[in-house]
Amino acid sequence: MKATIIAALVVALGITSGAGAALVVTSKNIKNGTIQLVDVSPRAKAALRGRRGPQGPPGISSITEATATLTILPSGRGSAVAYCPAGLAPISGGFLAGASNVVVQVSRRSQQRGWEVGASGPAGVSVLVVVYCAPGVSN
């Protein structure tokens, strides 16, 4: 009886190990998100990294805000430019209207190192023009 159990165990192990040797794991067998970084060999990790690209420009170290006031003229129109201080370039800008019936036609980076706003509305209404400036940004 002891020999029968040992023979059965040897046969079972032979079938199991044979099946294990024939098992091939493919991407179809792997559930998304189940492979961990520790499961990947150092060689495979290096192949996934690729080559390092060129360094980008340095980040913005500080932002300076500058303002100007646009006053709507009797003609119903007005424009103004908020300029960046010397050595700084505009990175963004905008406006704050002093009345709800002001219509802004233009709000853009100006060619003159600032932010330009053009608006129409009731005469005498003020619009605050704002520019955000930073060093090291091409104009």
C-alpha cells in the first residue's frame, strides 16, 4: 500500500511539473494593473526608460503684477496697455471692469512688453488692465 501511495504521488508530481513547464504567460493572461515594479527585471526597467531628452527652459522664479487704468472716452471706446517693468516679459494678463455694461473687444499680449485691453461702454467708466510679468521669458 505504501508503494502505491508513493507511485501515485510521483505520477501526480510528474503531471503537475509537466503542465507547469508547458505554461506560457502572455499579455492575455495578465490582468491590467497587476504587474508591480518589483516584478520587472532591472534590464527591462532600463529598456523602458529610454534616453534622456534635452533640458527644458528654467522655471519661472517670480511673478510681478503691473496695472494701468483704461477710462472709456466720450466716444464710448478706450484702450490701455499695462507694461512690464524693464527686464521682465508678460506671461499673462486681463482686466477688471468697473461696470457690467462694459464690453471688452481686445485682451491680449501687446507687442510693447505688456498687456493690451480695448473696451467700449459708458463714458467715464474705468477698467483696470493687469499684466503678470516674469524674468527670463522671451518676449
